[in-house]
Amino acid sequence: MTINKKTLVMALSVLSIVLIGVALYSKHNFSSRQPSVGSNYRSCDLDRNMNCDNNDLLIFNQYLLSALNTCRGDNGYNPITDFDANGCITMDDKNYFLQELKNN
């Protein structure tokens, strides 16, 4: 079986994103994307460093890969990626997240 160069580059890119997300997740303990009451964190600040930045995007993408097309109660559902709070993870959630990141 031969794999063309474009497929290999794409697979390595996805793997890199996942590994970076796992490393960042291991560094921080995330139980929910919702900040605690009275906190100064924005919803896009997933690593809670007071900035919405590329690290947060990497974390979000890592969660999105495993949670996409799941709903509350499904295996793999993760409320961190449910930005429109409708109980299901879709690409709309990524759009909400990107808009929040852009408004930073």
C-alpha cells in the first residue's frame, strides 16, 4: 500500500494538533469550559491564562476531533466544545468559538 505525500502531510498535521492538545490538557485540569462565577475568564480562554490565543484554539480543536457529532449523553460528548449550548457538538460550535477568539 502506498500513501501519497499529501495524505501523509495531512495525517501528520492532524496528529500534531492532537498531541499538542493532549499535552496542553495534561498541563491543565479542565472540567468545564464555563468559568467560575465572578471569574474574569472569557469562554474562549480554555487554558485559563487570561488570553484567548492559539493555545486555546489547539485545545478546542483537540476536543472537537473527539466530540464532533455527539450530543449530551453520548460517549465522547464534551461540554467544553458546546459553545452554542444546544447539547450537541457541531461545526456551529467551532464557528462560535472562532468568533469569540476573533473578538479577543
